[in-house]
Amino acid sequence: MTRSTVPAAALTAAALILLTACGGGGGDKSSDKITSTQSAATTTTSASPSASATAGVQRPVITFPPDAKNVFEDQHTGDPKKDAVLADNEQMVDSIYSAIIQGNAHTSAMAFYSKGLALGSAATFVQGWVDGAATWTGTIRWFDRKVTLRNDGSAAVLYCSDESKAYPKSRKTNKIDRSPSNTASYVLYNTTLEKSPDGVWQTVNLVSQRGAKACKP
């Protein structure tokens, strides 16, 4: 969604912390190589997938209005542990994009599914949208999600997003920027997750690349 109405603060934050706003805008001409780095209105309820459920843990309920939706592919690998990682990756993404809609950069859901520098980066990203009086509408598709379980107990998730059907929306005027999308609507993500003492896979590192060839149709 890097169309004309996206707040400049959000785009600056995205460039600095390697988190991205939604579709459109100028393409990224850099290499496709990803490197690891530290780093509720009218609602439809998004419950945590069963693979991520942990006995005795109260998970936050993440909600979206009817006009905004994240659609996740590749939810089931046949490996219960990998499925749990993907489920909590899904909830991490939902927590950030729901926070933009709420206009709140410090939600309990974001703190539940991210920590450390990744949480700080997410808060900075959302605050850019808040400061710019902007939100989003439409559908973002998340696909080609692949999990690697590491020997140190952490996990990595590599995945793509298609933001060509998501649009920035002004909170002040409700005007939606439906400018045509381009190659920058496709984003490649590389994340690292660590399992909390309660069994939640929390995102600790996130790198993204807009316009990545690996994610283009």
C-alpha cells in the first residue's frame, strides 16, 4: 500500500526498521537476497488457530472490521511443530495490521506475539500510520510460507505478501487511495521466532524486501 495517502512517517519507519506498509508505490531495485537482522471498530473475530493453542495460556482476541482482511495460505505442513510456528506467525501479522486499524501502537496482542527489537519495530511502524491519520482497507494475501526449525530451538519463517488488493484510507476523510499497484505490492519477509516459557512462538527478528522477485506473480 505505498500509495500517495500512506503517512510519510510510516514509510520512513518502514525503511528504517525493515517493516513495510501495504502494496503499490515504487519498486525495490535492490537484490532479492534477505539477510537476518535484530531487530476494534465493527469487527470480525480472528481466533488463534488450533495448532498454536497452548493449555492454560490466555491468548488475546484479534479483530478486524468487515472491510479489512489478512488471508493466509500454507497453514498445514503435516508437522505439528511447524504448524504451531505458522499459526503464531499468522497471529503476529494480524496483531500488527489490526493495531493500525485500531490506531494503537501498543496493543496487548502485539506484545504477546512479538518481543524485544521486533516489538519495538512493530510499534514504530504502527505509530507512523497513527501519526499520519491513516488506516487501511482491502485484502492482503500471505503465501509461500516456509518454516525451518533450528538446532538452537528457534524457528525461521520465510514468506511473501501480496498487497495489490489493499489500500490506504484516510481517517479524517475516509478517502481510499485506489491508485494502481505495481511490483512493490509484493514483499518478501524473513523472520526468526523463539518459543516463550508459555509455549508461544514470538517473533524476535524481522527483515522485509519490497518488490522481491521471489514473490512476484
